Amino acid sequence: MIGWSTYQTSWSLELPPVIKSDFEVIRRNKVYEEVAQQIERLILKKLRPGDKLPSERELAELLKVSRSSIRDAIRGLELMGLVEPRQGAGTIVREISSDSVMNPFSNALKRRRESVSELLDFRKMLEPPLAARAATHASADEISEMEEILQRQEGKQAQGESTVAEDSEFHYSVALASGNSVVLKVLDILMELLRDTRERSLQVEGRPQKSIAGHRRILAAIKRHDAEAAKSAMRRHIEDVEEIVLDGF
């Protein structure tokens, strides 16, 4: 068996054909998932505990994907217990337990639930104070924009259409009305990390209506310029979402 350390200085030029043939150019939408699958197959078939994976740059060049896709894939494999990052040594193949091999999806699902729970917990730290600030900072135009978003959300929900875009847009509008542009970037990253989970949860019966009702309570408090009520309404809304989302795991 060939260890990665032998080729760490010239991976792209001296990659053994027997290993290079195990990879295919990635062509799917969820790129990181297929990247993870290809690396996982290689780990299970040909690598030993302690072997080093090639660098992010080398993997990105080999698989013709972005380095962010490589990072996401390796993070997923780390959550499954297949690899671990070591300071100064790169990403190393771990000793694979029977549980990781026999039930990797169950293992990953458990860790994904924990990750989603932490992200939702962070939303509870971030968004209620933003709603409170919006209640004291929002202009008439910004409040009108929130109302227009909710009307669109209600219209699409009545037609049985997806309201994911409007759901996100409402939360962005509250953050924008808080008067702090930095938090918009944080919220954007947070919503992107939760995108798949939110799309699934909005398909749960009763969830779109509950989302709109939560948004209505938040907007009513902002219209009254009641910071505490806006904060409480946002927290309640996220807790309702959390209950539905985590029940789906």
C-alpha cells in the first residue's frame, strides 16, 4: 500500500496511476458531496491510518473543483470520523472504527443534527437583538418593504409555491433595518449553511403558515417600535423553527 507522504511534494506530477484512476472529474451540483464520496472510497480501499491526504490545492487541481468544495468535503469526512486535521501535518486518515464503516450515514446524520442545532442556537443569539434594534431604527420605507415581502410570502404560500426566498428576504430586511451592515454578511453565511434544512422544513405541513405568523408578530412589534416585543417575537419564531427542523432528524 502506498502512503500519501511519499508524494506530498509533487502530487500532481508523480501521482501513481493506480490511485489517479480512482478519481473522476466532478460534474454534480452538490460538488462537495461527490468529492467526499471519492475521497472516502479511496480511504476505505487503499489508504491506512496515518496516511496523509494531499493538500486542498492539490485535490482541487486533480478533481477540477474549488478549494472551498474540498474544505467542505474534508469537513464532512472529519465529522464521519474518517480523517482528522493535525497541526503542521495536514489531514490524516484515522483508525476506522467498525461503527464508522458499517453505519457511516447514521454517524454523519447524528453529527449533522448537532451542527444544525448549534447553527439554530446561534440564530437565537443573533437575530432577536437585531429585531430589537430594527424596532428602534427602522424607517417607514423599511417597514413598508417588510410588509411587501410578507404579502408576497402569503401570496405564494396560498398558491402552494415555495416561500424559501421570501422567508430569507424577510430576515435580511430585519437585519438591514437594524442599522448594522456587518451582520448582513454573518446572516447571509448562516442562512446559506442552513439552506437545505430550511427548504426541507418549509415543506412540512403547517410550517409555511407558522413562519408567516411568526413574521407577522415580529413586524407588528417593529411597527409599534417595541424593542422587547420584537426581540421576544423573533426568539419565539426561531424556537418554533428549531422544533420543526430538529424533529425532522
